[in-house]
Amino acid sequence: MMSWYSKPRRKAPDPQKQMEKLRKKNPDLQPIVIQGKLAKSWWAVAWNKNLESYADYSNRIGRGRSYIRGGAVLDLQITPGVVTALVQGSRAKPYEVSVQIKPLSEAKWQKVVERCSQRIGSLDELVSGRFPEDLYELFTARGEGLFPSPREIEFRCSCPDWAYMCKHVAAVLYGIGARFDTDPMLFFLLRDVSFAELLKKSIDDRMQSMLKNAGKPTQRVMEGADIKKLFGL
């Protein structure tokens, strides 16, 4: 009589131990460490919400939450338009993941620059996500804002999972948001656009407006007669 049995499932390597091994060869690893909330800053929360708002992603991206919380993203590097990462899976060797974001069109970027003109008060405001509501919409509008849509994202993973989005890719997508928690300016690097241009345009336009109005009279200037009346002269 034949007996059927299932092969014991191999225990996944400990991510922390794998990290220590990898650091000996590559001390520049940048792991994702989650403490508390998955996303804290406006930028990280908005990034995650944008991904989860698309039907193509909403049913799959959740697969990566336990991975990223468990410290499985051993390295995540952001360069213009490209993210590369190492994710610890069930095998001894970490899987290699790459995420490519299509370049933002020049027309869309110039629209953003013009709309932000004289609206961004300082670097601190932009970093913290404190800007006018209409600019919020400009950044996050589905398919039209600075946050990418699924058709603008391509990803690859070296794992044998043939799913449209494996859990390793999903972990990296959440990891990108977590990286924005530590440095929101990486968002502009990922989208391969110049934050300096955005801020300079806003400052230049504000200065031009101030210079234009410098010689105009204002109602707040008191005439001589009004000053005498105020002090009972």
C-alpha cells in the first residue's frame, strides 16, 4: 500500500543573520527597518495609498506587509527612476528585486512647476506635506499626478513565483514608502525630476510679485492727517 506524505517545509533563513553575512561583503547595505506604523510621514502614507487605490495592486500588495515588518528587505537603493533591493525569502540566497518607474513627461512636470508657483512657502512645508489642498490633488491625482500609476511601474524578481506581483516585490513597494519616511526628497529622485527647479520657480515668482507691488500704495499706510488725529494733535 502506498503512503503519501508531504515533504517537510524548509525553514526560512533568519533575515538578521543573513544581514550580518551580507554586511561583511557589502557594508553599504541599506535595510528597511519598520518600528511601529508601516508609514508615518505624509509622503509614505500617500505613496502606499496611491498603490493600494489601484485594483491591479489592491489584492496583491498586502502580501508584502509581513515580509517588510519581519525585516526581510535587507537592502533598498533608490536611484533616478530605479529601485533595486534584496529580499530574504525561503531560500538561503536573498532574491533580487528591481522596480522601474517610467520618467515623468516634461509636459506633466512643467504643469506641476507652474501650479506650485508661489504656493510652496518653504522646504520645510514641502518635506512635511503641508501645502495647499489643490497641490495635494496635483501630487496624488490618479494617473495625472506625480505619484505613479501601475502602467508606469515595471518590476522583476529573481524568485520562482510567477505571480503578477510576488510578495518580495510587494515588500519592496512598501519599502519605498518607508524610505520616504526618512528622506522625502527621495521621491523626487525616484521620479527623476528636479526638486531644486520646483522650489526655485516658486521663490522666483514670489520675488517678482513682491518687486512688482513694492511701489504700489497700500491702505495700511497712514496719511499725515490720520496720524495727527490718532494722537490727538
